[in-house]
Amino acid sequence: MSSTMELMIKNIIIQQKEERDILLNLKYVNRLKENFIAEYLNTGLIKLITGPRRAGKSVLALQLLKNKTFAYLNFDDDLLLKNFDENGVIQTLNEVYTGYEYILLDEIQNLPNWELWVNKLYRRGANLVITGSNSKLLSHELASALTGRFVQIAVFPFSFAEVIQARNLITPGENEITPTQKGNILNLLATYLQNGGYPETILNPSISKNYLSSLFDSILLKDILKRFRIRQTQQFYDLANYLLANYTNPYTSNQLKTELNFNSVTTVQKFIDYLEEPYLFVNLTRFSTKIKNQQKSPRKAYIIDNGFIRARSFELSPNFGRLLENLVFVELLRRNYRPGLDLFYYHTRNNREIDFILRKGHKTEQLIQVCYDLSHLKTLKREINALKEASDELSCNRLLIITWDKEEIIESNGLRIEVTQALNWLQNIHIQK
């Protein structure tokens, strides 16, 4: 390696160290418990942190390592990528970061053949924390190169509980809130329902529409179009916009092929997979005891953050029912339910829909309906009848309706249906009488 190249790499790493030190001194919402941090770092496995762009992966990694000595490389840096030389980089890291315990590799998926280099570092005993914005790419490549040698954390935009913490509306550890606090929190929840939970927008809600619209386009361009060298650019954008406009609604690949004038179903399915990889959309399959039926059934597309819906202005007025359903789905992801494995939607024999069924092993653990407004008797009867029918078919008695403002227990034909406010389901708190 020439002395010019060596100097270039050194300058890049020193500059990134300065950026790292600035970030370490900022205050953040604490997203991890101390005992989890200790347990997570003590493993000799590679620590993989994945999630959508700008959701807080880098911050989470810094929180993990804030009391440790660690070296830092950010691969969201064109200069580093253009001048990357693995031997030169390691040599300079050892020079700039004396005696480091860990190496943090940020947005590693931008480095070509990154998994080969990571594998080499791991074999040499490096303790690695890596972040990336591409779920399938990262997990597939790590699984191929490092079978069983990594543990993974998925990071999503802020949950509502984290938003409350960020806005200091409840003191940590407080189990009860006053009616005044509840009013403030409900107002915040109404904003969260439409603006979502991206960290940048929580304290600056006025920028949310422009910020999220630009982020949506950036994910499409940087994480998908460029990476996969897609030539049918307009069709790809049409598909992304269609799924966003029709979030929570069922679709089939054949339907999309016809409506969007694709040449083949295979291309539609490939593009849908691409949209899932950077955690932009997540698809939910319909549950059936027969795998073939599951595969043939329509899927439902959910967007990773409600703010994208408002930012792209597809709705003339907010559809609070669909927004609440999307919000509940993403919260279920945070609670480690995995679509297609233990999280599904369901249709009864009489074609009554259950929004979410939670599975545990071979058993159905819970049935969840999401209904923003239960004030009309017809709506209430529809939700109850769907739950009763599905309860019988799936042998499940844990029945839940999540709504905006009702809190009650409904007893019907020996079944107990819990109706809970979204506020209480999202954040386990109690209101003082």
C-alpha cells in the first residue's frame, strides 16, 4: 500500500473517530436494559444489529459499547469504500485506537464481499459488533459464512413507550398516571399514529413529512434500485407506491401483475422481496394448517412506520382504522413475533377475518382484532362474531380487541373477550381514578 493511500485511510479513520466521539457524548433514549447489554456483549459471537435506515442502529451500537474501548468504521462513507484496503485499515485501527476490545462496523452491507472480511476478523479473534440495513442479505450471508456464530437484534423506529420516554411525559418506573398526563399522552399518541416513530421526527414533528418522504425515496434508490441494478425503475416505483397506498389490504402477485402491467408474476414477487430487505415493507401471510393454502393465499403488506403513509399523501384524510392496525403490527414485530412463523392473519370458514393470530409451537396463543371505533353496535357484533368463530376453529380462548377509547370485558357464550385501549396495550400504565 502506497504512503498516499495509507495517509488517506488514516485521515478517514481519524475523522470517523471524531464523529464517533461527538455521538458518544450526546444524550439518547435508553433502549436496552443494563443486564441485557452485559449478557449480549459477553458472548464471543458476532453481534449483528439490523433494522431500517435511520431507525437508530448506530445509536444502539454506541449504547452497547459506551463503557467499552472500541474501534469504529462507518461504511456509509464513500471515501472509505473507495479507498478500502483491509490490511491498511486494520493497521490504522490499531494505531488510532490503542488496546480496543471491540470493533464496531457500521452499515457493513455497503462493503462488497464484506462477509469474507468479517469471517477473517472473527477467526483472528476480533470481538465484532456490526450494523446493517438489509435483513435478508445480512442474515443470509452471515448464515453462509458464519453458521451459528452470530446473534441478532432488530431495531425499529421508536415504540410509543420510547416516544413517551423521549418526551419526558412519565417518570421512569411510574406505574400510574394522572388524568392530565393521560390527556397529554393521548394527544401524543394521536400524533404518533400519523407521524410514526422515527427518532428524527419525535422532537421535530414539523419536519416529519419532508424528512420521511426523502427517506422513503432514499431507501428505494440506495438500498434497492442501485444494489440490485433494477432497470424497470418506473414499474418498481409504481409497485412501492401501490403497496404503500394499500397497506393492510390483501393482495396477490397475479393481481399486481395485471393492475401494474408487469410482464410476469416472477418479477412482481422478486420486487416485493426487494422491498422487504431494507425493512421498508413486511408481508403477512394467512394462516392455514396446510402449507400450500398458506402459500396460495393473498398476503397483506404493512409499512415499517406509519409516518411514511402521511408523508407520501396517499390518503385524502387519515384512515385511523388502518393506521392503528399497521401500528399494532409493527409493535408485534418489536415484541419478537415473526411473520409466517408465529404471526399471521386468518379467515374463518365463513370468511370472517382475524387481523392477527399469535402462535406458539403448534398452538394458537391469542387472537387479536384491531378496531379504532367500536361505538356502533353493528361493528361490535362483527368483531365479536369473528373472534367467536375463529376461537372455535383454532381452539383459542385468549381473545383481544384493541381500540382507541374502550376498556371492558365482554362475556359471550362462555367466551371472555378483552377490549383494551391502544394506549394501554402499547404502554402498560394505569389511570388514577
